[in-house]
Amino acid sequence: MQVAGADAPAGEEISKAEVALYDRQIRLWGLEAQGRLRRSAVCFDGVKAVTLEACKNLVLAGIGHITIHDSRPVAAADLEVQYYFQDGDMGRPKDQVLAERLRLLNPRVDVQAQGMDRAFDVVVAVGKTGSAAQAVAERCRQRGEKFVAADSFGLFGYLFADCLDKHEYLEGAKEGAPPQKATAAYRPLAQSLAARPDVANVQRLQRKYPPLVFVCQALVAGDSVEDEMTAAALEAAVAKTLQERDIPRGIVDGDLVGRVAQSWGAEIVACAAVVGGTLAQEVLKIVTQKDMPVNNWHVYDALRGDGITCTL
């Protein structure tokens, strides 16, 4: 990609001013990848603390366009976990307020609060469960848009990525060799939620899959998920999904279910920052086509201090 003059309009070559501004990351992933990032459009459907964290990172990286979609009014609880919101924002639509604050971070990025009728490279559904999550996922498949589902609640978080049947990317160079082109196939959300692992032994299952992923899948799959859940209700939802998929119930213990139930419906800034940073990283991988994005689940447990990726 050629470097244009300092006043190059959006969508054309990267200007000299942009090269200077994004110098460090251009050195990391190259001018061509920065150009893809600059031309990309991402939609965040749902505003939570994790949305703020991911959007902040993408705006600072120089993404081309972000649409934020969530017309719910700012409430008192939002002021505790979304530090861009202020007392004077109470009652205003969340998407409008967040868009205004993000524009101040990087005026070169087009940030809008509007509908989802335009085409996007990636659509991120934040905090959606049941038929609402699957409706967004199916619409993305029909339109050929990459899809990510994500959430952060209490001390836990997850993200799921569907980069369609063929995602092309460059693998990182190994032992001095140049990066190589590669492709990866992804499952739709509905297929992943119904997937039956080919491992029947509980111990082997636990080595291959973090138990937390099955709890997160039960939450994403459930239409009856409440803002607050008892451990008994969540345990029943997890048991139902495991039984339907012939997965041994013993893979998920009651202590984990209880901790997740206590966290559900709450937001903690520190956890949202970690999950949001991971989410932004995976969106960057998708649009720059540098390295393979998560395929297909990533779960984070702040109590253990680790994030684990697996394919289901």
C-alpha cells in the first residue's frame, strides 16, 4: 500500500501523518494490515463495560468505523463500571454517549450510534443470550459477516468467534521463515452449542475442555436466563445442555456453577478490562488477517487468572 499525502481522505492510502501516529503497530503487523484495519467496519450490538474496553482499544488502534447499537438509557449502575459515563448522562441512550466519548480518543475514527443496516466486517453481540444471540449470529452468516459473541460478568467472561467457512490469514513467521498464508474453517454458533465432543471420559474431557466453557454455553443457549440466577437454576440449565449433547454431567462441578451464578448479572471493571482487551485483540486479528483468531471459544476465569481457548 502506498503512503499518500497528509490529507488523504478516509478509504484511500494511509497518510504520512497516520504512519507517524501508528508507527509502533505498523512495525508490528505491517502497512498492509494497517490499511485493512483502516478500511474495516465493526458493529457492537450491546453496551456493557466490556464494550467500552474493546471499543477503546480499537479506536486507539485506528480502526476505520465503529457502530454502537444499544438505545437503553444510562442508569446509575452503569456509572459504577463504565468510566466514560457521567452523572449528566443519566437517561440518555448508552450508544450515543459512548460514541461521543470514543470520538474524543481518536478523531480519525468514524464512530456512530445508529442501526445495523449497513455492511460490517465484524459484528460483536455483547451480553446476548438465547434466541437474541442466535438471531444476530444467523443474520451475520446470511450476510457474510464475521460474528463474535462476548460478555464479562463478575469474575468470568467469554468470547465466541465465527469467521465463516473460510477465513484467510497470515501465520506468524517461524525460525526466520516468512509468514505463510493459511485458512481456517469456523462453526456457526448454533452448531457449536449443540456440538458433542468425541471424548467420553470425564478426566480426558476436563483436560481438553475447560469446564467453564460448558457453563458459558448454557448461559448463551438459554432463553430463560435471568439478570440474576440462583445456583440451582444455573445448575439445571447446565445439566440440560450436557444431557442433550451426551456429555457426562461430572465435567462441571457444583462449586464452579455456584461461583458463576454469584457473578452473573454483575460487572467488575478489572475483569471487563481483561476480557475486553482479548476481544479487541481477536477483532484486530480478524480484520487485519494477521494470525488466526480464536477458533472458537475463549473463556476467562479471574479467580484462576487464566484464559483458555478451545474448539467446540
